[in-house]
Amino acid sequence: MFRLAEDLRVYLHRDPIDFRCGINSLAILVEQSMGLNPFERAAFAFCNRRRTRMKLLFFDRSGFVLVLKALTEDKFRWPKRAETVVALTAEQLRWLLDGIDIDAMVPHPVRQYQFVG
């Protein structure tokens, strides 16, 4: 398995795509539909309608890399959010690839205290 840098930005295209799309079609989708630069230091994730396949697209110094993960018996737990583009951390992408529902993961809220008491 390849390793993702901890500081890598990750963007999910929330809606399913036509999985016949290759590198060029996905790069155009990143530009036109997501409004992002496909050459930036980021990974772009796409899923099929049945949520059984995920494609990752990223640019690696001299060319695009396309990674496909296909599940035979399970489904990816794709985020159910209103926005078309969902920003994630590299850690959240690893969780998603491992089948974890990242929308169900709720961290403790950040607290701001003025004094001890």
C-alpha cells in the first residue's frame, strides 16, 4: 500500500461519478465541477453509484497517478453532506478506505476557558 503524507489535502467529490472516467476526465472534473486545481498537492477521491469502488487521483511531480480500490462484499461509507466537495485529512481518507464512517466520528468540542475554577 502506498503512504499518504500527513499534511496532504484530500477532496472528495460527494456525488457518484461514471466509473468509466479515466485520468483526463477526472482531472477535468476536478477543474470544472469541483473548482480546484488538479495539479495542486492534493488527492481527489471519487466513488461509484453503488459505493463499491473508489478512485484516487493525484499529481506526482511528473504525471497523474490513478489508484482504484474495489470492494467485493462491502461498501464505502461515503460522507452524507450538503456540499459537493468535502475536504478531509489524510487520516480521514485512510479511515474511509478502511470502511469507517467518518460522519459518525465526533471528537470532543474545543473548549476555551478564562480561568481555573
